[in-house]
Amino acid sequence: MQALTDIQLVKRTLQRRGDASLAFAKLYGRYQGKIAAYIGAKVLYNPSLVDDVLQDTFMTAWHKLEQLKDHDKFFPWIVTIARNTAMDVLREKKRVDDISYLLNQEEPETEEDIDLGETEKMLANLEPLDREIVVMKAVLECSFEEISSQLGLALSASKMRYYRALDRLKSEITL
């Protein structure tokens, strides 16, 4: 089953019998690393949030796979699910932090309280949209056309934001 394409794996999963779960496990194994890296950029590398969002992303994909119209678009489809799930989790986390602050009169955890590696710190300094574009291009290996489509940006805007973000990252490295 190792050499099967995404289309074949999606079709086997949709049959929901026999080796369906094994086929989906292959899709998970194929993409979980890239999706986890993408989610990390969205949730500022909070490991517990990355794990939660990754699990929720693939569970949603499993339950809604029949909604995938074009079976060869599994990867862009699951990136969209990951993006939406991460945004939902961040909104909920903010609500919980705000309520916790009001109840305890303590400051909620800030981005600076999270222990980040050097690369993650540099990425965290970028604007959220720029960070997302850099991760989509560098980690997910998306084309600018795919990035533009996913984020609803003009192609030229995606390229401009990407190259400007790279320039900011390079300037941080040389400091």
C-alpha cells in the first residue's frame, strides 16, 4: 500500500470497509509532519496545542472525507482544515485566557512565556499572515498559486509578503 497515490488512498478510505483505516493511516503518515509544522506556526509552537489541532484536523478529515470532491486535492484540503481548526482553537484559548484573567485577576500566558527555539522565535516575530505564508512555502512546499488560493490573496501579494518576510528573517540572522 506504500506506493499508492492520494487518490487511491482516499478512494479506499471512502469505501469504509476492509483496509479503509489502513489507507487513511497512510495519508496521515504521509502528511502529519508537514501539517504539524504548519499548525505550529499558527499556534506559536505551543506543543500541546499543536498535538490537539493535529488530532482534530485528521479526525475532521476522517469524518468529512466524503465532502472532498477532487480526490487528488487531499493535501490542500487538509491544510484548509488545519488552518480553520487552529483558528478555532486560538479563538477558544483567547476566550479561556480572558475569563481566567477576569476570575483570577492574573495575566494570561503571553507569547513570550512560551519557550521557543531560535527559528520559531524569528518566525513568531513576523506578522501572522507573513508567518503563515513562509511556512506554507518553505515547509508545506506550496506554490504561490496554492498559497494565494488558500489565503484569498492576489498572487503578487503572496509573493511580495513572502520575499519581504524572508528579508526580515535574513536581517535577524545577520544581527
